[in-house]
Amino acid sequence: MSEAEAGVTWSVMIPTYNPTEHLRIALESVLDAQRQLGKPMQIEIVDDASPAVDVAALVTGWGLKGVTVFQREANGGLAACWNHCIERATGSLIHLLHQDDFVAPLFYRRMDEAAGRFPQAGMFFCRNVFLVGDRSHLSGEERAETGPIDSWLERICSSQRVQCPAAVLRRSTYQQVGGFDPALRWVIDWEMWIRVALATPVVYVAEALATYRMHAGAETRRLKNSGAIADDLALGMRHIRVLLRRARRKDCIALATRYVWGVSGDAAAEANVLGRPDIARRELGASLRHFGARVGPKLMFERLQWYMSVRRDAVSLQRPA
């Protein structure tokens, strides 16, 4: 009997690349939450051709039952692996859980209940914990009780409010909106959430049931270290503007533009604090080039002054004694 014939409605898909002990924590959290749910699940790792780790051997060594491992023939990057996860998923509800993140024991039960209560919704997400080392804090609260979110398109356009481990989508939603955009990295999930918001109601589960781990080895940190945030934001915004123009939502284009302007500035400020004026200068210059004409003369002038200040400081540091 196939998984579909056995009535499996859940697919927990875990994309990996050179995973660490964090993967074991992720898998144990899923198995614990499955027991609380009391339903069969497809729990599958899709490894993006890790060169340094035999993921199947790793999972076998941990003695974890009920987890399958599929290895891609060649590394394809974030979107390719995530989309392969979606293609291989057999359930009607799909959870993409990244190898460093984990869920609370009641995550799948609460999401399953929400999916049953709100059959018209195509996406469900909960409040999440941000974990940095041994410190943690909660994401913002969208509403006090579980239910559909009013004005969700405006909210998600104004900021990235959903972390991947907190989100569950119906298979039918992915079929409707398509997979993740392989051209994107920093905004790959935000762009997806906007597509989903244009297509279907979104339900918020008012409990903190997923943990998003932030650490030096994460893809977001690598992007920050390369000074590529503003460029990725610009590419994402080109796609998002097309979507929102089709929907005749110029108001949301303005919200999204203001958001990416702020994020690019935050990336520059963080680089400066960390002693990387070269990265700060790159991010500021890219933000001016991509977004300056869209945010108005006052904001553009303020950032231009900031850019010139960082550039002047960097030159003075390089000047011989």
C-alpha cells in the first residue's frame, strides 16, 4: 500500500546540505510532534548532494525510525532543493523544515486542526521563536486567536513576517502559485509569501510552535558577509512589482519598496558596526542605485550623505601614515 493509499495527509520535507547535529534535533522534534498528532507522515530528507556528509549514514547512526533520505545527484542550491522537496511530497499538507530549525510537540496537531477548521485557506503559520546561541526572543503577534488574517497582503508586503519553519502550505497552493524562485536568495521566502497572499486566505495559529535558529553558518549570514543583500532585494522587488501591478495594488508596491529600503539600510548599518565599511559602502551604493528614485528625495539624500560618510571614513583608514 502506498503512502497516499494509507491516508497520509502530511509531508515533512527537510532540505539539507552538509548538516550538523542540528539536524538530529530537527528530526527528533518532528518525530515527537508526530506522536502528538497521532497520524502517519511522510518524513523525508532531501539532501542537496552534500560533499562532506553521508546524510543517510548519519540518520542511521542516530537510530531514528520513520525517516527516509533522498540524495540529489548534483547540488542545485536553495530553490532547487526546496522545489525538489515539494515535488517529492506526497501529502496534502507540506511543511518545509530547514535542517537547523525545529518544532514544538504540538506544532502538527495545531496546524492540522487549523487546516480542518479553515478549508478555504491555503497557508497556515504560527508565531515562532528566534534562537541566537542560548538567547531567544519571540516574533511579533499577528492576532490574539487562531484564524484568518485581515489585510494580510498589506502586512506581508510591509515586512517579512513569516519564517519557513513556522509555515505549512497545502499542496494545492504550491500547484497554484508555483515553486520558489531560483534567482532569489535573501527574499526567496518573502516573495513566495506575497504570491500566496495574492492567491489564498492565510491563517495564523496563535501559539509559538516553531524555532528559527540564527547562526554564523546560515545562508543569511553568508549573504550579509558578501554585501549582496540590496542586490537580492532589488531582484525580488522586480518580480514582486510585476505581481502587484497585475493585482492593481500600487499601495502594496509602496509598502514593499519602503520595506526593502529599510532592510538594505539595516544591512549596511550592521556591516559598519562589525567593522566592515567596505560591505556597508557596497550595500548603501546598491540601495541608492536600485531604490533611491522610488523612495523620494528626502530619504535618498539622507542615505547619500550616509554613503559619502562611510566612503570618506574608509578612504581615511586606507590612507598611508
